[in-house]
Amino acid sequence: HAKAQGRRQVRRFDAQLDAAAEQRLQLERELRRAIERGEFELAFQPQVRLPGQEVVAVEALLRWRHPERGLLLPNAFIHAAEECGLIREIGDWVLQRALRTLAAWHAAGLDQRIAINVSPRQLAQPGFFARLRTLIVETGAPIGRVEIEITETLAMQGSDAVLEGLRELRCEGISVAIDDFGTGYSNLARLRKLPVDRVKLDRSLIQDVTHSAEARTLIHSVIALINGLGFEAVAEGVEEAAQKDVLRAIGCGAVQGYAIARPMDEPALLAWLAAFDPDGARATA
Ligand code: C2E
Ligand code: MG
Ligand code: MG
Ligand code: MG
């Protein structure tokens, strides 16, 4: 009896696995089609340097306009794209689109920096750095206004070749940011030597700063560490004005989040920038 029950459970488990695998395959097929049919878009979210007079960068965030399921956020597909390797092609599309956008802004006199998320798998490709340079030249994007965001894990575990590649990019004027800092395991001895400009503190570190003294102590120390090492601290996921005030008081360099602006499509971003800095936007009129 117990044996029969066990077999039934195994069968049920197999069926679940099959369903999950089938779903994954379906997603993979759809991702491939999405690349061919141009279903990806970029949303843009500004980062503002405190006390809040200056836009430091605009982060490009991937969106998928799925024909049946509507607008999808990266959480719904980035992991699958990483697993099946399609992240390389999708990442390449993001690079092209973001750099083309940056070039167009500069041609119109809008002097902004674009921050581009690069996945570990994409960056570990042997040709990645060469490809980035080629695209910068081809699109005419100003190299000094290109920023790439790499994950904390990649920053900590990346090979010497990857770190050397990043170092060279920085010499050429590209800036590098560590994304989602505080969610992985950081080697503090290594942090000191990383070729980066900015460190983005994950939203989970920011969330409780207004109502928890411990959360404030923690973020205060982390920001002091980042500033002390000569990097700029950028807080992510700042949803309330009160959080921004606390962050400013403890030395945080810049903020990004709904309290400043949500991710927007390009026309909405341009309107937001024009309202934020009427003088800066005049050149684009
Ligand atoms: P991320 O790079 O840390 O980007 C910040 C995420 O936080 C974005 O989510 C943004 O919409 C969200 N966010 C911004 N402000 C707030 C806020 O005040 N509150 C809350 N709750 N969330 C806020 P999104 O666009 O869904 O992207 C999620 C992640 O997907 C990104 O996290 C990034 O890791 C990844 N991603 C996005 N675009 C790309 C891409 O082009 N390539 C790669 N490899 N990854 C990407
Ligand atoms: Mg990012
Ligand atoms: Mg982040
Ligand atoms: Mg994050």
C-alpha cells in the first residue's frame, strides 16, 4: 500500500516537472520569437544626485511587450533567458537600443548618461568588451556618458580577465556601477580594489530606514564605507520623500526610486527631464 502511494507521488511529481519544463520551453520559444519580432522595449528611470538638483544617470530597464500577456517585467523572463543563454542576444539588443538612444539624445543636445544592466553571462562572453566598443563607435554614443551596471556577485567572483576588462573600460571613460549591493556576499578586501565608480544599494537595505534605528545604523555604516573607498553610493528603491531625507543626512550620494520617478517610456522621460531642468532641456527643443 505504502509502495503504491509512493509510486503515485512520484508520478505526480514527474507530471509537475514535465509541466514546468514544458512552460520553460514555451517561454524559450517565445523569447526567441520576441527577438525576431522586436517585442522588447526599454523603460528609463532617472537617478538624482542629492540634494536633488542634478540627474546623474538614467537607467535603461528592459520590458517585453508580449502579444498575449501584455507588458512583462524582467522578473518574468530574465532568469529563463539567462538559463537558456538567450540573455546574450537580448543583452545585445539592450546595448544597441540604449546606445542608439544615448547617441540621439546627444545629437539633440541632451547631455545625459545612460546606465545599462549587463548580465554576468553576457559579460563573461569572450567578445563582450570588443562588442561594446564596436557598438559605441557604430552608434556614435558619447563614451563618457555610458555606464554599465554589474551585479555584486559578478563584481566579487568575476575572473581577473573580467576585472581587467572593466578597468580598461573605465580608462576609456565608461563608468561602472555595482548593482543590488547588499544582497550577495561581499569580500571587503576585494571591494576596495574593484574598478567601479558607483555602488547601488539594494532596496532591501533602504526599506526600513525611516522606522528602524538598526536599519539606519546599517545603511549609515555601508554608505560611510562606500564613500570612504571613494565610490559614490546610490540608493535604489527610494519610495518615500522621508527616506530620501534620511539618506541625504547620512551622506548618500544619489537616489533612484518611485519617490523621484517611476520607470517611463522615452517620451515620458523626456517630458520629465524637461520639467526637472528647463534649462537643460531647452537645447533639445
Ligand atoms: P535593477 O537593475 O536593480 O533595477 C531596479 C528595479 O527596481 C527595476 O525593476 C525598477 O523598476 C525597480 N524600482 C525602481 N524604483 C523602485 C521603487 O521605488 N520601489 C520598488 N519597489 N521598485 C523600484 P525592473 O525594471 O522590474 O527590473 C528588475 C531587474 O531586472 C533589474 O533590477 C535588473 O536586475 C534586471 N534588468 C532590467 N533590465 C535589464 C537588462 O536590460 N538586462 C539585464 N541583464 N537585466 C535587466
Ligand atoms: Mg540595475
Ligand atoms: Mg539594482
Ligand atoms: Mg535591485
